[in-house]
Amino acid sequence: MPDDPGARGGRVGRTARVDDVVDVVVVGLGVAGATTLWSLARAGLRAVGVEQHEPGHVHGGSHGGTRLFRRLHWEGAHYPALADRSLARYRELEAESGTTLLTPCAHAVVGPGDGPLVGRTRAVAQRCGTSVQVLRSRAAARAVPHLALRTDDTVLLDRAAAVVRPEATVRAAVACAAARGAQVLVGRVVREVRDGADGVVVVLDDRVLRARRVVLATGAWLATGEAARVVGAPARRVVQAWFRPVHAVDRRAPVDPARVGTSVDAPPGSIWPAFVRQVGGDRFWGLPDVDGRGVKIGGSSRLLDPDRLGAGRAGPPSADETTSVVDFVRTWVPALAPDPVAASACVDAYTSDGDFLVGRVPGTLRLVVCGGFSGHGFTHAAAVGDLVAALCGPAGPSATDVELLRPHDPARTARASRTDHVPVQRPAPATTP
């Protein structure tokens, strides 16, 4: 199957025709919207996806070459089951699209043994039966040879994580959805969504769509317009930068997870474990170089002005924005040269408790929100798409689905009791503001 959704023979593109009434319109085709559209099409529902840019664009949170699929979750014991389901769906998407999306790697959680990151992660792993190695001292140093460790540091190592290709994942899901009959409109801005007893009206510049349900999978754009007033998930911006190892790397060396964490002489960059490291009150993370771009490092997020986001793109990071990441690399990742070779920024909607927003928008009849992933949604996106499709289907979610969705009920963050007029996107100018 081709990776390019535009090769879908008229199903995808600016001239696609849409029936007057469909089952579901998905607004936004980042990873959450794309996997939702794919799941809807798999379920046999008549679905339309609308994206203001192109699938796999660089203006939201589903880009950057690599993302981490992890099984270690400090966020809560309700995540491992979601991750297991998501992994199964990602494997199905790989098979259906004929595209490799996951590259196996190890994943290390690093910090003081009595600190919150290691403590919570270990507690969740024990409760959920997730296999993890608990390493200290020399064993810890051998597992993460690229990192500087303190004497009180503990390393939790999972050898069954993976690096995900975000752009390829989005494009594969959109292409597979289109192949199953979904219609996709790209380069379209949604001006407003009107919810009512007889259905939902979705207003674009050149047409009006009508649907029985609408899924708002707009990522950081949940922070704009009326949607922000309802679900309360402000946008945040995360800067990431790429670094080269101090020593030369043979980038043709395959990733061999069996070798990860076994030798300080292992080829660097490509097989070092992914990591999340606690430094004081901050967390930094790193991903191995599986695509030749370098080792990717990121850190804390900052609030983003909704006006900049509403303009359609957040802009490239400045040198000042990369300072904290560079300082972290200089201090804690001595195996990397501290001069970044590239940098970019992702944006996402963040909730106050870090859990997602997946379910009916409070005060509405037919609007479903799928977002608020708070910087850790890529692991779970394929499962979330599955759950949203079940919410929109005639049979509704199963009892298992309901339990998976319960922690992410948007009602917990609702700021208003009723809205029937939800602008969800604004026009994107040709240049970055």
C-alpha cells in the first residue's frame, strides 16, 4: 500500500466529494485523528477526515521523526492496558499498510531511587505485572553508558519498548482509512461546528458537512476558541534537539535490542536505550538515533500563546529555547557533543492532571473530544482511536472499553455546561508568524 494518502485516486485531496450526511466527521488528522479515522473505516462507518494542513505535517505534535512507545508508566496504573492494546493496533497498521512503523529499543527510567519518577514507575510496573529490571551502581552504568549517573540513581530498564515513526504512522493510518472507504479533505480549515438534536453541522470554506457525530481531534488547537472554554486543556510547546555522539558512529549498524545495556563498548547512538531522566523537579528524555538524524533530546514544556497557535503554526525554536536541553546534555549526557545539529518544536494540549480527554464533550449531544494527550499520547494513540470509534458506533463501547475510557472522561475538566457552537480551527497563513 502506498505511504502517500494523496495516491488514493480522488478519495484524498482538495477535490474530494462528500455525501450530505455521514456517520462521523473527524476534525484533525494528527496521530489521534488518523488512527480514529482508520478505526472508524475498519468498523464500516461512513467517515470523513478533515485536516487543515497535510497528513504528517510539522505544525502540531505528530512529527519529529521519532516517538517513544513505552511500557513503563509513572502516570498511573490505567495506562499499561491501554499501551498493550495500542501496540496490537500499531502492529495491525504495519501489516495493513506494508510500512515499518516500530523499531525495537530499550527504555530506561532514571532518577533517585526514592524520587517520584522512579518510585511511581516502579509501583505501576509492580501493580500491572510489567517486567522491569531494577539496576544500581555498576549495573546501572552498563545499562545506560551514555548517561552520567549519581550515586543515588536507580535505573529501571525495559527491553521491550520501541521507537515509532510519527509522520509515517499518520500517513499510513490515513491511507489505510481511505482504502477502506473513508473520505479525506486536506488543506481545509473548519470554521465552526454546530451541534444539534438532528446532527452536527461542520462548516468549511467551500462546503458544509453533516454528520451524526463529530470527533474533535485537533491536538493543541483544543486550546483555541470555544473548545478551550469547554474542555480546559491549554496548549504547551516542547522543544527537542538532535545531537551527535562525541565519537564516530556507524549509522548503518542495525538496532539490536538484545545488545542494549550489555556493554559500554556497544556502538553508540543507534542502540543506546531511550530514557527519561529526573533532574530536580524536571524531566528530560532522549531517543536513540534510528534514522541517522542524531540522538533526540527534549525536556520541559511551556505554555503557548493561543493566538500564535491559532495562526496555524508555532514557529521554530530559538537558541534561548534550546538552552535547557543543551545544558542538560552538557551535564548529564557526556557521550553527546553538546552542540545541537537541529531543533524543532511540538505542540500539544495539556490537562491539569496529565490524563487524556476522550469522550463526549460535556454539554453537547454529538461532539466527541479526542485529545489532551499532555505529551505522552503517542504510545496510546492507536488504542484511543479504537475506543473513539467504539464510542461513535451504533453498539457503543464494550464494558472493557468503558473501563479504559473512565480515567479520561472530559467531564472532569469541563468549564461550561453547554455549547452548541464550537469554532475549532483558524486559518493558517503562508508564513510563520
